[in-house]
Amino acid sequence: MKPIESSDSRSNLGIKPAVLILCTGNSCRSHMAEGILRAAAGSLLDVQSAGSKPAGFVHPLAIKVMAEIGIDISQHRSKPLSEFLDREVETVITVCGNADSACPLFPGQVNRHHWPFEDPAHAQGNDEDKLQVFRRVRDEIRRVFEAYAAGRMDRCAA
């Protein structure tokens, strides 16, 4: 493994700092967050997502509500966090409680954030009711991750 460098020195070398967004199933919240953060700061950050117990698919309603805001996550795949254990990850963001408690320390990890969101996969009711829950959670994730992206971009501009 190569030496760990600060995120500022890595950025100066043209290496994008890795941000890993973790959830239990890696089927809804983490993919929505990955898509939003990649759209907002993908030129600055290497954004990925994974799950502590991946579901093996990206939820169709997550794909649908993200398409509504112009972000295509249809080619995302559900990945285990073990895919990232040997990679340098500057920032780990957990978006559910189970992933936070199962989260290991990654090589190069400097930052860790826990921003829990309701799991829209557990939404009840008819299709429209479920869509409303997915939209609400997407909008909550969007507010948090776009603000995070703006802060990261401000820090790099300084």
C-alpha cells in the first residue's frame, strides 16, 4: 500500500480523494447519495457506495426518483464494503445506523460522518405512497450531500 497523503496534497497531485458512502443493503440511500454527490462534486471527489450486507440490486424506485432530478443511477451496482478494504478512502459517510456500527477503518481514512436517513425500501402503501417516501428521502439526502459538496468545493478554492 502506498503512503498516506493528506487530502490537500493528493488533490495537488491530481488524485481525487475517495469518499465512500455506506449503508446496509446498498440498494437505495447510499446509491441516491452517491449519485447526488457525484453530480455535485464528481470533478473533485471519487465517490463510491457500498453495503455491509448488500442487497444485490439497486432499488427500481431509487432509480426512478433519481431520474426525476436528472441523475442516472441505473448502471450502479450493489457492492460489498469488502471491495474497498484495501483502497485508500479519505472520507466514509454512513447513511444508516447498521452500517455505522459495522463500519471498519479504511486505509487512509481521515474523516467519518454519520448522517442517517429513513430507509425508503420499507415504505408501505400503494405505489404512489412508496414513490412519495422515496422522493422525500431523496430530497433530504440531496440537501445534506449538496451542502457537503459545496463545503468541500469552498475548502478547495481557498
